[in-house]
Amino acid sequence: MSADATEDKPLSTAASEGAACEGNPRQWLKLLLEAGPLLVFFLTNAWFGLITGTAVFVGATAVSLVASRVLMGRIPVMPLVGGVFVLVFGGLTVLLEDDLFIKIKPTIVNLLFSAILFAGLVSGRHFLKLIFDGAFHLTERGWTVLTLRWGLFFIALAVLNEVVWRGFSSDTWVAFKVFGILPLTLLFSVAQIPLLMRHQVAEAGATGDGSGTM
């Protein structure tokens, strides 16, 4: 689930797709569809400026969503949510010629994801199960700890986005958006592997209740 499709759906690619892409053309296609609009955004911004770059970004995101539905048979949850926010905030940026909207979008999206995850914890539901789409089978304790970690990570991404867009140039913010958020998310995801291994359902019987620390 830190755009767009890739920035705003870190959970759908980060934790498992790195290894899955090897020798799997379908996973490579999925990654291309999700990361392609970001690369187009970066290049267009460099050549024509942020407003034009945003307009192209919106169009590329729409094409990516349609292509995902046609080629993959469905649109994963995180790319869909991220894509909708790109269309809304990107559209406002282009129509009003105000780059504030596209810059604050990652902040709002990440805070929204964090709020949803924490709301799920409070209500006893683990929304990460839907996002990971059966990729992992964890104990209840494992889902709880993983959800808490991702919720806090989304808050950190939101704060970091605010610092970058408010304190640096637009070009720096675009570079951070394209080349900063995804690597940070991948590193964070890799750091969760010990937790995933420790709380696999298959090992729950041997470890009792699968309890562990954050």
C-alpha cells in the first residue's frame, strides 16, 4: 500500500515483487505499468515544467490503469486508490495552474493509508490482508505488528514529503517523489522480512501464539 501507482501503493510491490519479478514476465509487466507513469512524470517535468509534467502524469496514469485492467485482468487496490488521487489532485493542479495540489497529494494519501490501517487495528481487522492479496499467511500477532509498522511508516513518508516540498525546489521534490519514495519503501519492506518469517502461520504451532516484538 508511500505515486503514482508506485509511490502510493508501496505494499503492492515492495514486500514480495522484487523476488517475484525474476523469471516472471507478468510481474515485470505489473511493475512497468505501475512505475511507468512516474518516469514519464519525471522526464516531462525536466523538459517542460511541473504543470505540463503533471498533465502528462495524469494521462499516463489513466492509460496505466486501463492497461492494467486489460492486460492483467484487474486493477490492484493500491494502484487504483493512488491513481484516483493522481487524477483528482493532478487535475486540480492543471486546471488551476497551482502545483500545490500535486505536491500535497502524497501527504494526504499516506496519512489516509495510515488512518485506514490504524482504524482497522482498532476495529480488529487487518486491511493488509486485502492489500497483500494472499501473498502472506501470518498469525494475528504478525498482522498486528506489521500493520502498526506500516501505519507509522506512512506517517513518516507524509512528514518527509512535507519537508521536501516546503523546503526545496520543485525539481528536487519531483526527484524525491520518483527516486526517493520507492527506494525508501523497498528498504523498509526488506526490513520486514524477519517479521514475516517469524510469524508465518506454518510456524505458529512451534512458536505458540507467534508473539514477538516490534
